[in-house]
Amino acid sequence: MLRPSDITTCRTHGRRPGCGAPIRWTTSEAGKPFAVDADPHPEGNTAIMRDAGGVLRSRRVSDARPLQPWERLMMPHAATCKSQEPRRPQVPPPAAQPRAGALYARPPSVEQETNHA
């Protein structure tokens, strides 16, 4: 069922560099491309099988739909990819800004008058 010709490498996708690990591209139940690690994994959560047209299909394994004898249990590549980084760079929070008017101190005489009033 699994062919060596199915294996490719994790390459640059968009702005993210690829990790270079061997992967297999499958088609999810929603019809979208879905990458899994190249080798079966006992702790995976994705079942793959080859359909009658020769396409690797993937689906999520659940209690309601357990792994079938003709399927292989695989790990989604997103769970193991070494190049997975946050989509947005971590930006430190802005420095505390002085409140309005705090940059200009009142003359001492004005502060004393307001405190006595």
C-alpha cells in the first residue's frame, strides 16, 4: 500500500522554510492536501489508505471510526515538523506610555495652590 515513490521532503511552503524530513502527501476527507510523516507511527491519529484510483486518502481516527485493517496509522507532519514557528513574529509589548500631561510638570506654585483648594 505504501510506495517509496509517495515519499517527498518537507519543503519551503510560503514564508516558512521546510524541515527536509520525509513526508507523504495525502488527500483529506475534505479534499485538501494533508502531509503525514513518511513512516507509520503507533501514536499517530491519522489513518491513510490508497483508494481505487491510487490516491492516498487520510482521515482522523476516532472511537466512532477506529483504524481498519487496510489502513496505516500515521502521524500528521505538522505535529513533528522542526520548522513550525508561530505565523507572526513575537513582538514585545509596547513600553508603558506616560499618561497625557505627565510630560509637562506644573510649576511648583500651581501644584501648591491645587493641593490647598
